[in-house]
Amino acid sequence: MPADLIVFALIAAGLIFWLRNILGTRHGEERDHQNPYLKPEPGSDEAGLEDRSMDAQDLVSELAQEGAPNIGIENKTAENALVEIAKVDTGFDIYRFLAAAQDAFVYIVESFADGDRATLKELLSPEVYTAFDDAIARREKAEEKMDAEIHSVKKTEVLEARLESKKAFITVRFEAEEITVTRDAEGNIVDGHPEKIRQMRDLWVFARDLRSKDPRWLVVETREDIEGDNDTVPNSH
């Protein structure tokens, strides 16, 4: 096999492994992979990082007050709703959920720029996927190519949460720094700048049926947080 094909194969394998570890996607033979949305198994390396023996109320309260520097919960209403979700899904861990959601945010934005439909279909609800697919199709029709790189996610914060029957919805605000550039067929820049960092503030709604064995939280809505913000990915509503 040519050397360049070997390199591409290794890159592809690495991306698939990362995706499965971030979002907990399962295909039967991958059952031993640790799902980042669930609590670590006792005795695992990750279990030793933080004390997860507290009840749901204490866990959510601790994150709301201290947490990691760039993740948190905006208000008491959202905090109480997360506690209710944790009562129904005893494997739910808000700290791990937000950390995984932050990684998913980066992966989705960059996959959208690459036009990676297969990856997006695994991470988005059908309605949101349609909005992303349409935007990619328009870009392709115009013979434009987009590059996007998330330099840092400054803040990941829960704004709202709710339970509808056994389905949980969590609205997360992402504040990020990114570089985006779109070029036409001749390579001329039509939007963005290859060296200029732009601010991005998006609201994404994650949802999961708590009765399902599928551990993934799919993105069921995307929208900009403030009017006139850098709108890298399409609004789905």
C-alpha cells in the first residue's frame, strides 16, 4: 500500500476512536469503550480524579459553585432541573456531560466546515442534520470551501434543562475563539480571515431519551446567542 494511503488510514482510525470516546457511540463490538457522559467505573483511573460519591444535588451544586474554570450552570432553575435528570438517570454526571459536550462542539463545528456528513449524521438529530446538510450543499454548489479551527472554548455553561416524560433536554451556551475562512473555486477569500481570531457564541440543545440504551446526547437545536454574532454553523430553528 502506498505510504500516503497508510497515513490517511491512520488519521481516519484516530478520528473514529476519538469520536467514539467523546460521544459514547456504540456498534456492539465497542462496548468496552468508556462513555464520557457516564460516571467512571469504581477503580478506574478517571474515578480517582474526582469524588463522585455525593448525591445529585451536591454534585450539581458543587459544579455550579466551583466546577472547572470554563464550565458551569447559569442559574438555580437549571441546577434543579439537572438534579431531576440525575434522579431519573443515575448514571448522569453533569461534569462529564459538559466536558464531553465541549469536545463535541469542537468536533461538530470542524466537521461541518469539512463537509463531513457521515460524522454529522451521528451527532445531530435529523432536523438539525438537514439544516447542516443544506448549508453544505449550498457551499458545494457555489464551489466554495470552508476551513474552521476552534482555538479555544472559553466557556461552556448550562442555561436551561428540562424533562419531558423520560426525555431530557439541556441547553448549553458555548463561548469560543475560532478562525474561519471560506474560499471560492479560485482560492479567493470570500469570508473570514486565515489568521484573524473571531468570537463565537452559540446555544445548542442536547437531548437524550433516558430509557434508551444509546448513551449519546444528540444536538436537537442550534442558534446564535446574540444578534450579529459570528454564525459559523447554521441555525436549525
